[in-house]
Amino acid sequence: MTDLYIKHISSLMNVAPWQVLHCVELFEDGATIPFISRYRKERTGGLDEVQVAEVKHYFGYFTDLDKRKAAVLKSIEEQGALTDELRNAIEKEVDLTALEDLYLPYRPKKRTRASIAAEKGLKPLAESIMSGRCQDPAREAQRFVNKDVPDADEALKGASDIIAEQVSENARVRQTLRDSYLKWGAVSSKLSKEGASNEEESDRYRNWFDHKEPLYRVASHRLLALLRGASTGMLTVHVEMDAERTVGKIENIVMRDIRNLSPACRSLISSAVKDSYKRLLHPSIENEALRIAKEKADVESIKVFGENLRQLLLAAPVGQKRTMAIDPGFRTGCKVVCLDAQGNLLHNDTIYPHPPVNERVMAMKKISNMVQAYNIEVIAIGNGTAGRETEYFIKKIALPEGIRVFSVSEDGASVYSASKIARDEFPDYDVTVRGAVSIGRRLMDPLSELVKIDPKSIGVGQYQHDVDQSLLKEQLDNTVESCVNSVGVNLNTASVYLLQYVSGVGPSLAAGIVDYRTQNGTFSSRSELLKVKRLGAKAYEQCAGFLRIPGGANPLDNSAVHPERYPIVEKMARDLDVDVASLVRNEELCNSIDLSRYVDDQVGLPTLQDIIAELKKPGRDPRQSIKVFEFNEDIRTIEDVRPGMILPGIVTNITDFGAFVDLGIKQNGLIHVSRMSRTRVESPSQVLKIHQQIEVKVVEVDLKRSRIALSLIFD
């Protein structure tokens, strides 16, 4: 990557150029984001995971920009129009939109009014007028009258078309207008003709039938709502500008450097500018302004989605417990599965504790027998249809003391149960059994189970199908990879789906690790990974520190200490006259180590401090402990909810405008961001987290629209 891009990235991120350069070099060498941020702190100057991911994003952006520059230069050169000045301008550009502005006059295009006029030989007339050489355009136009141009008026009209197109392709004009639209434009929306004829479909956009606000101030969720309305044909969305003032700006740019411009030429150019703005520039820049605003909204929404997903993936696990999982239902009954402590399916059955079948006594007997037969420790109940009723039913059964009952989110369970992954795992069972297994496993270890599901199906974002899908995928992939590697993965029990997110592994090597484990038994050391087919030294370097071997011969294999740093730990132990095992979890010994004695050209204090922290608490799980939660038993439907009530709830989703809360009924309530605190809240994620257990006050209940407004402000 060139110095131009390195310096630009460092300026955007407010970090030193050498930090960006070293980070890029590591990417070029095949390093991953988790590996760089965890094990190469000295090399990058301590860039954290978010910063490293940002460098990687820019690395990809400028790699693509270089490819586009090469294509643009080749195209212009083939036209014989590439000057040294233009080449230099293109090579120094760091913005794709600005690059396309430079290329616009040379881009192959369909026939236009200007190209037709040029074919008639009127380009020299336009150039004469724009250069200031022409004093009397009407007289000059007479020279261009021929069989294709019947009179001077037709010649001037053609020249005006050429001037209008040249103005619309002027890079300075386009950038000035782009900046003006983003700063001064107002986005407006109205009900479309199609929307007016489709009242049922358009009603969801009723708030936007006559809406207008400054473009720079529109919140991401509002803009995405407007654009969705436009894409469905229910709304018309535009950017409004002061046309007279905008045309004046264009005229100043176009005529600023023209000397000896006659009044007649000035008038003609002014008319061409007005035509250019109305016919060419406004539609183009309006679309660009909306695109730029949407890109910003996409970034904000994707950031919210990524943070929500992180919280969901890092939700508290119940751990390796013998689990009963129930996928509730009314008419079709409740599917029940029993899992061992490793999540393997032991038994499945169906009970009918609810109408219309209502075999409650038989259902109770079956549950009691299964709890006893499989030594069940925890029960997971899906929170979908009949979830609340099933939870009440289970709690009325005389279960052995100590069994805890949890309500578990079903979001994405149906997607998993119908997926190829589920079919491969349970080829002999139907979707209802697979769904119940997924519910149980996500209670045991949310991270291990949710990595099998497309993050967009988990239901913790806003407008995820409307935002830039490649950018969304990049963010979500980074988030999943970050969560998996921050927790660490048990090398001897992890599924192929979890292993593929480990730094440097991927689907192919993950399958290879599982195949090796199947054929040779459990791994006894991290170094044994090098025996896995196609897992070489580079992949081992990237993945080893994130894989754990509990109970292995080397206690460091169950920690985040990288194997390349084992010699340092061994030296520390020798200096203290103890073995490595005695050093692990011995806080007093760890605190007695003088880290400065182990600093060298490759290892600095940041890495040494990480090593000591890991020795004190090896393999520490960053996730919190799970808590049992109970909804208000008096609230069964939305009709039971009244303004003024204080109710327990669980945060299910966070957006830019607020947070949705499960109250234990079909309809989730909404805490608008304005009702989260008496002081201004910049982002709901600053106040609440996914799956957080909270108490809320009911502000309003709209039975007609099935909406519940909530507040965190109680008086």
C-alpha cells in the first residue's frame, strides 16, 4: 500500500503512520484481526481490535480504489486524452466519488443532446463561447449553419446543450454541489400515487406522508424508513434545495476564470447552467446526496447491529448441564428434548399441556419421568407462541430441588432447524426436534449455538435488509470472530461450526481438526495441531493462542498465552525456582515478577502484562453468570397492561431510536431513547444491553396498533 494511503488512513484514524503501515504489513502476511490486536501490540503500538478492524476496512477500500484507478487510466489513455496533469490528479485521489468525477467526462455514455450536437460539429462553437474568444455568439453561430444545422438558433441551442453537459461533468461543480446538498439540503417525503391507491400497504408509512427535515440532521433509522418507503413505491423522497442560490454558485465556478466574457455570452452560459442544473445536475447530485446519507446511516445501523450481536453472542451461558429443552406450541403440542452435558440428544417426546388437546396430567407425568431418567439440571423453554403458558405449566410440577427454569429466545431457531447444518447434525429427526435442541444448546452456550445461524436471522438489528450487505457481512463476520476468539475455544469439544471462526482456521481447517480428532482421539497439546492435514506454521501461529486444552499436560495450553511465548513463562518460573504449573493461578508469585527483566526487541511490556494477567486467571471466560428471570404472572396479554404499571422485562433488541422489551406477552414494548434518562442519551446502547433484565414503567398502551410505550423514568 502506498504512502499516500497510509498517511490518509493515519489522518482519518488519528494514529501514527507507522502503526497503520505495520498493521497493513501484518494483514499482507496473513494475520487476522484478533491475532494482531492480541499478540502483536508492540508492532502496532497497541491498536485495539476496533482500530485494527478499521485499518483492515480501509486496506480493502484502497486496494479496490487502486484497481479502479488502473481501469480509469487505461480507459482515458485508450481515448488519447490522458495528460500528465490528469494522470497526477487521478493518482493522488483518495476518494472514489471524486475519482469518478474526474473520469466522468471520459466515461463512455449513451447518446445525449450534447453528443448529438457534437456530431453536428457544434463543439468548436461551445468552446469559443466558453473561452471568452467569442463576443457575438449569434454572429459566430452563423458559421456553423449547414444541412444538419438549419439556422443560427439551432446552432446556439446545440452549443448550449454541450455547455450544459460540460458543466454537469465539471469535478469542482459536482463537489461543491455535493457539499451544499449535504449541508443545506432538506430531505422530504410524500405519499406517492401508488401509495394512495394502496392504503393497507402505505399505512405503515403514515408518519412520512408529509415529512421534511434537514438532510444532515436526519437520524439513520428515519432515513432508512423513508428510503424503504420509496423502494416499495409508497413514498416519493427528494432532496430540496434553494435552486436560485445553487445555480448562482455554479455560475461563479464556471465563469470565474473566463476573461473578456461578453454580456451575450454570459447570458447564454447562464441559461445553459440553469438547464444543466435542472436537467442534469440536480437529479444526479440529489441521488448522490441520498446515497452518501444512506452510507452514513448504513454505518450507524450496522454498528448498532454489530454491538447487539456481540451482546447476544456473549450472553451468559448456563454451562455444561444436563438440559431439558421445550419448543412450546398449542395445537401441535410442545416438543421436548433431553440433552447431556455436552449437548448431545438423548431423548425426545411431545406433550400436550394446552388446549385444544389439554392432556395436562399425562404431560406432567412425562416431564417428571424424563427429569428423573436423564438427571435433568436445567430446563430451557422457548419464548415464542405458548412460551409463557408452558413456563407456568412447568413451574406447577413438583420438580427436584435445584432445577432452574429459563426462558430462552427462539429468534433464529426455525432458521437453524431447516438449515443444512441442522440436517447434517440430525438427519433422522424433523425440524421440531432440531429447533428444540437449538433452544437447549443456546441456554448451555449461546456462542457455540448461535454461530450456526445467519446473524441477520437472529433479530437484533434495525433495517438489516436495507443496509449495504457487503458492509453488514464484514461487520458481522468481524463481530462473530471477535466474540469466539475473546472467549476461546475448547479444542477437544468444539464443533466444526465454532472452530471455523477461530483466528486463522476457516471452514476447511475446522473440518480437518474435527476429522483428526475423530481418528486420533483428543488433542494432548496445542503443538499437536501441526499434525492436522494442511494446517501449517502460519495457521498454527494465528490460531494456537485462541484454542484451549483443559486438563492437558502443559497448563499454558489452557490459557491465552501464545505458544511462541512459552519460553518466557518457563524462564520466569526458573528465575523463581518453581515449575510452570506452580506459577499458574499463583497471584503472589506473579506479582513478584520484575517484567522489565524480560523485555527484548520482540516482546514489550504490553505483551508481558497480558501474560501475567493470563497466568493469574488462565482461560478466564469474559461472560457473566446467568440469572433466572420471572415475568409478572398477572400479565398474560396486552389487554392486561395498563399505563402506570411497573413491570419486569428483558431487552430483546436495541436500535438508534430506542430499545424493545419482552414483557412476557406477544407484543414487545418500546422504550424510546427520550424516555431512558432525564439527561440526553446519545445512544440507547449506552444505557441498555441485549438480554438485560430491567424494570420499566408503562406509559401508553395502543390496543388498536398493538403498541406499548415504556419508560425507565419512574416519576
